[in-house]
Amino acid sequence: MKPVFSLVIFFSLISFCQSALAVIYPLPAKDSRLVGENQYYVVPDDKRTLEDIAAQFQLGLSNLMEANPGVDPFLPKPGSTLIIPHQLILPDAPREGIVINIAEMRLYYYPKGKKIVEVLPIGIGQVGRDTPENWVTTVQRKRANPTWTPTARIRKEYAAKGVTLPPVWPAGPDNPMGLFALYIGNLYAIHGTNATFGIGLRVSQGCVRLRDTDIEHLFNSVPVGTRVQFVNQPIKATEEPDGARYLEVHQPLSRTQAEFDSAEPVPLTLPTAISRFVAHAETDSFVLKRLLEARTGMPTRINP
């Protein structure tokens, strides 16, 4: 691990810009998909939660936990050093509009006419209420101060717990959809939340959930009609112009409640394109094996 010179190491050396609203990366060349650099952070002695740190660096909880196995998911140890995983491989999808990779729980926004990509962490659907995958749609309408109309199924589930939901939940800070929503069809939306947790987790009824400042930023930035693509890519790969070959491996999403509850890792299937990529003669088989087992969610070079 690199030595730590400060809480955040040399922002001036990083090839992207982190703001309060997004992590913004300059787009690489067409034949490159690797962006950003990882950072290192020393946990202060102020009872800061992992969610606090994740929000500070525009990450979801799962991003931090993959990159830092064994970290306390609530109160990380003061004085310990965390990797801030800000190096990424762009998803295998057109660099247009919004691309949502549910496997890594990140949203990529490519503003039209700008050579940048904005990356935001998201929360997604619970097991059995899965967020869509392999779906292309558009932002069909936007609404500030949305209301929430619980489905009959949701109302029944809450009733079984002794909670009676209103037919329509009024707009406001207590609304589960937060203060802004982008509607994308089939009863799905990209929206905010009234909770202080859940980004980087499977917590929603299937919609895409963002922190308050992030959804407000998207609401103000994304035009109606913008293309939206959902993908499920737990493994991303790139061969860079200099010949370096990288693989980024995330935990795949559980498909059943039994998988979700199990202590065993979820089985990882290699798509045909990834199988061909790693079959390259220069691939270091030891590095590859370790990477597929560790699933750190960070790009790792697999050739000399």
C-alpha cells in the first residue's frame, strides 16, 4: 500500500475532478476505457461512519467494502487506511446519455457535447424487486417534489407489518422518492430518497435511488429524451493503447434470497467476450485467479 501523506493524497495529481455533486472524469480516447486514479484515506478519530466516508468521496457502501475487505460496515477503525476506488473501467456501452451498471451500483452520465463522464453511486432493487438490466429507454419526464403511489403489492406487504400506507404519499422530505424524480417508463424512476443510507445497497422497490444532492444535480442537468441504458456487468475489461490489459471484477448480484443470505460468494460467470479477453497469451494466470476470487471492484493489470 502506498504511504499516506494526508487524508486525501495530492488531489492535484488526480486525472479527474471530484465535486460535491459528482466525480467527473475526462473521457479517454475511443480505444481506451480506463479512467481515474485510486486514493488513500486515513480514518479520523471522530466516530465517522463508513456511510459518511462513502458520501464524502461519492461512493456507495458496496464500492468501499469491495475495495477494503474486512472493513467495519458501520464504524471503520480510526487510524486505518482505506482505499478510495476512483479508478474505473467504463462500461461496455455507448458513451451516450445515462448508463447504469447495476452490478457495480454506479450511474454514468455522458453530457451531450462535453468530453466528460459524471459518475454517481446508486442504490438498486431488493432481491425479487430487481432493477432492470439489459434495457434501453429514455428519460420520459421529470418532476420536482414527486408523490409516491404504492402498488397493491407494496400496500399489502406493509399492512402485514401493521403499517397502513396512504393511496398516495404526498410530496415532501418524508417521501420515499425524495425531492426529485426522472421517470423512465414501466413504472421505474431514477429518484432521491428520504433515507440517510442505502446508496450502494439493494434497498429499493426496483427503482434507482440517489443521494439528495446527486439526484438534484441530475434533475437540473439531464434533458427529457436522454437515452438511458441499463447493463449488468460485474466484470469489465479493457486493453489500453499501450498494450496494458485490465480487468475490474465486482461481486455479481444475488439472484435469490438464499444466495443473498449465504456466506458463500455468488457464482461468477464469465461472458464469452470476457473469456476471450482473459484467454490472451500474456494473461498472468495467478493474477487472474486472485482477481476473480478477491472481487475488489478495482481495475487490475493482468499482463506483464
